[in-house]
Amino acid sequence: MSANVWRARCRALWGVLSGVALLAGLGAWSNAVWAGPHWTQECPHRIEHANWCHQLPSEGRMALRVPVPGDADGLWGFVDIQGRMVIEPVYGSVMAFSQGLAAAHKDGKWGFIDLQGRWRFAPRYDDVTSFDAQGVAWAVEQGRLLRLSAAGQALPWLSEAGSFDLDHRSMQEDRAIRVRVTPPSETWRLDTGEVVRWPSEVVELGRPVADAWPVRVRLPSGRNWWGLWSLKQGRWLASPLVLRSELEPLLHADKVAVHRAGGWFFVDLAGQPLSGTRYEAIEMDRPGLWVVSPARSEWAWLGPDLGELHRAQGHVTSPRHEAWGDALVYDLHEALLIALPDGRIEVLDTSEHDEHLHNGWIWLSPKRDGGAPDLIGPGGRSVLSDDERERLKHHRIEFLWEGDPSAAASGAIRALLHPEDDTAEPGVVTADLRVVTRAEWALLMPGQSPADPVVVQRTDGRFGAIDGLGRWVIQPEWLGVEAFHHGLAWGRHPDHDGGSRPVLIGSDGRRLSLPPGALTACSGWSGRWLRCQGAEGDAAGTTFLDPLLAQRVNAPQVDELREARGAWLLARQGERWGVLGPDGGWRVPALADAPEAIEWLDDHVVRVSVHAQGQLTHQLWRLADGRALTPPRRGQSWRLATDRYLVAGEQAGMELLDASGRVVLRTPWWGTDPHAQDGLAWTNPGQQLARLLPDGTLAPTPVHLQDGGEPTTQAEDEVANAQAVQGWSLRLSSRCGQLILHGPSGQQTWPKQAVRCRQP
């Protein structure tokens, strides 16, 4: 034997031993040149734990993973109780023997071998479980669940329950195997909870367009094609056999985008091509606006008639876009494409500008000194005159109310203009996108909400306030005015004797009266409320005053009050938040950690999130009478329509509730992205755990249990594993010595004779 081969054999053995791997079966491969793969270094020492390199023994066989030339991951075989390799290592993965059969993975599929390594079930399955004590195993083939018997039978089972992924981590649990299943989509009527019947073999639902529902169907041929179904008519608008679309089709009017044989095409409802053009991608960003990719890194915008509106190159993926009012704006690197709601396309050259999209307008600031800024209005064109552009060169812009859609509706000032040199004057960008500057303005202070006016201090030291069009709503005759706070501000008005007195001002300039003693008894604002101690002769406790509405709320136990929605108030008691009614009574007790944990689903129902005992729970409360509609539950909840709410079920799945808390519908599966439209609700449940009961039915696992079952303790697992390996041991001899495998009835060394080599 040559020295090179001898050293190669030694390197192979040391690669195993240095990782303290539990390996055997080098046999016929030991005289090949091979370097130990990385996985050998991941094998732990202790045999009582199944690991990367071995499984726990069962029925006189222990699965071992051994290194094989040309396979960096190694392959699996089985040794007997004497330590002999009785089933050659040729499998990518295996499971322990049960009922004389072991699952084995070869050539990308699972099958079952017997104790001699012969195939009892040929490798044809996508997923399998081991056989249980009753001689039953479960297998997945082309999305169908099959029931296998140790006698060699394979029976179809529950093909209508969607796609399956068997959970290998669990063996049996009360004779029920855990299964990961993707249930079919469900649709029901919101008013009655009646389940809508779809065509048979429905796998998935898409997002409907008018009455057309994209539906993916599993055909007898095994193909999964999409069609368009009309619920109103109860028939196919375009059947899967007509569209033959492998991906969800897109529909506008009578034009359908379908995916066939790796490409996208436009067809009509009869499946006939509307053109011979093949696209790499088709998207519909809004009805009638198609964004298509005719070739790699090339994109085109098509109108409702499929006529080309614009073409751009250099984008591997579809250009990023965002909503801009009723338009869509696409980032083309050095240009912006604006798709306007009337079907027009405007393209802005931004090679010399940085853009900033705001509520209904686009600010273009120059990248270089001396460049002219610009302001683009909702029509996609500049709204500035040459004089305004020149004036804006010398200003720093401060945008107001970014992301607040109420700003445009309330007619708020859009931005403040701060001078950057002595040639510029302070100013504003008004609600109608005009630039207004005044030499007499010295200081501008926006309020805390878009509806608040902007306080202006003039160069003569007097204060006033302007509205969204730059007009005075509070004349500049005040000695001082604070920034407005939810429609209120403190001002100092001159007295006849030359002094001044504090006055409370409304956003329309009205002077508001306060109860006697309020100025001394009230300390600070809580939203639009003044927090007062003992106001109006109260002996003790806290009173909150609303000067605008001349209301008061007596809430002795409340530490902080915030305006919420309508007449409802968020209130803090200690470290917890709840909801008060206009009369000061609790509608939701102080349960939440923060005001953001109380979410309005509509004007009548709120969702309250609470952290307790290390878990996050959700609960629905009805504000009218302060009644809890649900107990605290894990899992999310949604408002689907008026007086219809979807919540986590008490045991599993989801429940549809009405405004009284009555359960309209129970569905066993849990979905995370429910939708509602035209009186119907639907969901596409994601993969989730279920229990496959002995009779072959599926019992969805409660969403409240971690990993879908009662967890066993680590100590219990270790005891069970230690019992399973009684009589087995593995020992590694020193240096480049032997691997000694000791079984219950014999001992085997590998290789047969000791080797001499240098320690690496």
C-alpha cells in the first residue's frame, strides 16, 4: 500500500475521531482519498442523545452516519447489536426502526426499508412518519395524505385538507401524531357565518376583483392551475383549464394576465392570446395600470388598453413605488415617474435634485449650491413661479405633519421656511402650496396638531397666529402666545395699567373663561384637558377641565388623561391605561401597559393588549357598556366589517363575533391575513400544527399552546434516551487508534486493525 493512500486513510479516520464523531462503516471506502467533512466536528460526545451522527437504537438497529467519498454530508446506514454494519450507508436521511420498517430518504424521496435493507415501500413520498404501535404510518405524495400499513398497503386519506408537512420531531402523543398542515382557504358570509362552497379541490384563494375570484385548483392530473370564479353566478368566469395559469392571474375588464411555462401573457376570458408578447413579469399596481417586464432589467407601463405609456431600463426588479395621494410615484433612480389617476404619466428629472414626497406634493431640493428648488403639486407639475423658486434658494425647509393625512384635510400649513442668510425672510408653504414670506415675521411656532394655527412673533415683539393660508386668525397684539396645544394656548394680553394678564385662547381667537381659582388649582395639560386639584371647591381628588367645550370630568383616581377618539378618553391609573367615558366612568379598566396598547377597531370596540406572566394576550371591549366581548386570549384579532370581529378561538382556530359578543362562526383553522369584501370574508391559513388522530381525522392544535402540545421536561427526555441505549457504548482509542463500538451482545472495532499515523 502506498504511503499516500496510507496517509489519506489516516486523515479520514482522524477527521472522524477529532470531532468525537460516532461513525462506523468506512469499509470499502477506507482506501479512497477523503478529507473529513465539517459535519463531523458537530457531533457531541454523549451517545444517550441522538445527534448529527447517530440515532437512538431501536429493534436491534442503530442508525449511523458515515463519511463517504464525494458526499460532504455523509450517508446513513445501520449497525446491529454486535456493531456490524448490516445495512450499507447509502441514504441521505433515515428514521429509527418501528414495526420492522425504517423510513429512508434516497434520491430526493422517502420510502421504507426492512431490517435487511430491502425496500418495502419504494422511495416516492415527499414526507413520512415512522410506523406507530398499531402498524400505521402517514405519508405525503403530491400534496395528498396517505395512510400506510406495515403489511404494505397505501390508502389515500384526507386529500381535501390541503398540503401536509409531517412533524418529525414528535413520535406519538396520545396515539396522535403531530402534523404540519396547510389547510385550504375558507370563505364565509359575514351576516350569517354560512360557509361558502367552492369548486372541489380548491387549494388557494386570491384577492377578488369585483365578482371575479382567483382560485387555485388541484386537477386530477396533479397540476395546480388558477381560474376565475364568480360567486354571484356560481360558475367559472374563466376555468383553470382555459387559463392554465401557474400563478395567480390578474384581471382588469376583460384582460387577464396569466403565467404559463415560465412566462407571463395577456389573454381574454376565453384564454385566447391578446398579443404574442411574452413577459418576464406582469404586475397590476392599480386597476388598469399594468407594469410589465418585456426583457431582463427592462420595464414598461401599460394603460387599460395595453398601450405602452412609458419604458425604462436598468431595473432588475420592478421599480419601487409608493402612494402619493391618488397617484403612484416610481423611483427610477435619477427620475420620478408619476402615474396619475386620470391615466397620464409624468416623468420628473431628478438627476440634479433630491426628492421628498409629502402629503400630496413633492419637494425637489437641489444637490448643488446655487440650484433652484421646486415644488410639484398633485397634478404632477411645478406649482412655483420663477420668483418663488428664487426666494426658496435661501431657505431651509421644515416639513410639518409628515404621514398625517388629516393635515391636508384640515388645511394646515405644509412647511416652515427658515432663512439661511440675510437676504431671506421667514415664511411658510401654505395649504394651497403657495410660498408666503414676510419681512416682519421673526419666529414661527407650529402647534401640536394640524388643526392648530401657527403662532407668529413679529419683529416688533408682538405675537399673533396665522391659518393654513397665511392669514391672521389672531391679530398680532399680544405680548406673548405659547404654541397651540389641541386648539388651546396661553397668551399674555396688555392691561390698561401697563401690566399683563394670562388669557386662554382658542384656535379661532376666542378668549375662554375658566372657573374661579382654576389658574392656581390647575397644573399642566393632559391632552386638551387641564388637570386640576380641588377646582371649584372640591374637597379632594382630581378634576379635568375642557375649556373649549366647557366640560369637566371628575376622575379622582386618574393620574393622566389623553384625548382618544370621539368622546372617549385614555386615562392612566398608576402604570396602567384604560378608557374613560365622557362622564368619567371606566369603559375599559386600567389594564394596558401603554396607551398604544389600546387600539380602536371602530367607534364601538377596542382591542386591548396586555402582558401578563410573560405572555401577550388580546381582549375586545365594547365601549358603550364597558363589557368585555372576549376573555384574554393569545393570537390576533381583527375587525372585518361593521359589527363583525375575528378573534382567536377559545380552543383552536378562529371565531367570528358580532357586536354583542355572540359567536357567528367557528372555524378550526387559524389564518393571519383575513380579508372581507362584498359581505364575504375569507382567509388563506398558513402552515400550522394539527394532531392526526387514530381514526385519521385532523384536530387543529390550539394556538395557545407552545408548539402544539404539552411539552415534556428535559429530564424526562434524558431518562428515556438513557434507557434506550443501555448496553451500547462508543469509545475512541488514543491518537490515531480505533473506534470501538460496544453493542448489547458484542463488540466491534473499526477499522479491524490498529493504524499508525502521525497525530495531525
